[in-house]
Amino acid sequence: MSWDATSSTVAWTVAIIVAAVFLVFAIISSMRSSKRQREMAAADERLSDQTITYAFIINPSKPESEEARATIETYCAEHGIVHPLFLDTQLDKDGRACAEEALERGADVVIAVGGDGTVRTVASAMAYSTHAFGVIPIGTGNLFARNMGIPVNNIEAALAIATSHGSRRVDMGRMNILDSAEPDHEHGFLVIAGAGFDAYMINDTDPALKKNISWFAYFVAAFKHLFGQKSRGTILIRTAAGVDHALSNVQFRTIMAGNCGNIPGFSLMPDALFDDGLLDIETIDTRGGLLGWASLFGDVVHKTLTRSSRQSPFATHATVRQYQGTSAEVILEKPVLAEVDGDILGKSDHFMFSIDRKALLVRAPKLSELGSETGTLPPVA
């Protein structure tokens, strides 16, 4: 083949590849645009609620916080929402303290503007109150918003949902660090709390890397702890019927309790529902080196595709055991790192997971596949 013919072939190949890449990006862009339009259309169908006081609790450490603040101010002005309250979280004033202040100042609906950490702490103050709780997700994870069907990367649609009627009652999990001397040793969570591998992975994730490559940063951190020390101990589970079961000499790399179990692209706990009054408790163990982790990944894919909690028959080098109950007390031989919704709590060898059934009134869209929408509940009882 002559040089000219070779050059022509290479040029055509490059042109085809470039055209294919542009086509893929065009399709993705079109899909995102269509999704935004559907989200806004669904939000516009709701009955707006302008006559009450809204408080927005903002995490200023998020890079998107100032842009989100400006968008909220513009939205409120355009939709007749007057005198909204804005409170910023600080190092010595978390979302819970801000939410308590907002309620004292007369807020009817308190809205968390931030990631899962901000949402978690604000929700801790809103539990068992007669006031509605809204979420404007900004940042990377936003697992609670995703599980609730609240639009991510679409602040206007999330605002429309948070400032209109249409709510559902949602459970809230608790992780009680029983061997802690701290006065505040009970921590609320909305998605997943855990101890072991997952906590070490979260703790070692580089924030700058997370900002640049999003969820993939967790995989980078995970490699540091793939072959870390396993935990061993006793788990005391109380079922929905009030019956206690003791699991002795249990070995695992991580233990998790889930209120809802979906993460971007995967389902860790397909049976977990945020309004069933139950926790889904899961212990995970691997063996055989990388083969064990490959088996575990295959099991997660299997659960995601089948929407079933049954373990994959091909996960021969991973053991995933799942239980349901209203509480689970864990007593370990050695302390391990613990976390709630991505916030690190420190090490513990004695802790308890529990659930507060339908403790939160959350403004959220209808999830047709789950049903049980609460309709148009007023924000204040």
C-alpha cells in the first residue's frame, strides 16, 4: 500500500472516530436536556406554596454554593417567595444547629443545600418535627436525593419540589457509638452507615480528586484497603416482630446498615426502602485476594440487574449476608473506623444501628415504581 493510501486510510479512521465521539456527546447532551425538561415539567405540575417562610441551610464549603445561593435568591424573587432565611454552616455550627435556629426564627420549611453530610445533619434537627424538610443537592454524592428521586444537577427543578406541596414520610437511621465518652454519641443517617472497609475507603478519599473525577475517587482510595484486617464479633439483631437473634463469631471486612441502598449505577441493598421501618443490615467478606473483590463486584452487578438481594451463584470468593431488623447491636474484638452517610465518626468496637420509622416529612417527587406517595400534605401539621 502506498504512503498516500495509508495516510488516507488513517485520516478516514480518525475522522470516523471523531464523528462517533461527537455523536455520543450529542446523544448524551440531548438525553440530559430531555431529562431536565421532564424534571421541570413534573415540578411545574405541583401546587406551589408561597405563603410560608422558607429557610435555606447552605454548606459554603461546596464550590457550587455561591452559584446555588444566587439561583435560590432569583427563584424566590420570581416565584413570590418573600423573606427567605439563609443560614451558612460553619466549623462550630453544623446543619443541625442551623436548622434549630431556623425553626426558632419561625421557618415553616427547612431546606438543606449541600451534599449528604449537610442533608444528614439538618435532617437530625427536623426528625419528629411538624415541619417539612427539603433538599437542594449540590456536590458529588447526593445519595439521599437520588434515592428520593429529587433532581440532581437541576437546582430549579429541586427548588420547585422543595417549595411546593407534595411530601412523603421517610425513616431515619441512627448509629449509636456505645463505647464513646462523648455526650453526643448518637448520629442520624438517611442512606447508609457502616464500619470497616467502607469507612476506611471514605476516610482516605482525596477531596480534590473527588472534585475532579467524582465517584471514581472512591475506587482509588479503596485499593489502599483491599487487604486490610478483617473484623470479628457478635451481632444482635432485633426483627420487626421484636424477636432477638444473636449471630456469634461473625467475620467481615465491612458491616453496613442501609435505610436506602442505591448508589450511582448500582444497588447495594435492593430490598432497602426508606419508609418500611426496617434497616437492611449487610456484612461483606472476601477471600482469595483480587479474585474475592472481583466476585464481590460481580455480585453487586448481579443484584443491580436482578433487583434481588440474593447473592450471585458466581460470587464464589465473596460472602454477602443480609438481614432486616429494627436494630442491630455490634460487639467487635477490635475497634474499627465507623461512618454515617460519608461522615467519619472515629473508631469503635461497640455500636448500635436503629431506625426511627417515618420520622421525617420530606418534600419529594412521586416515585411511581414505589408508590405510597403521601399526596399533598401541608408543610405544618
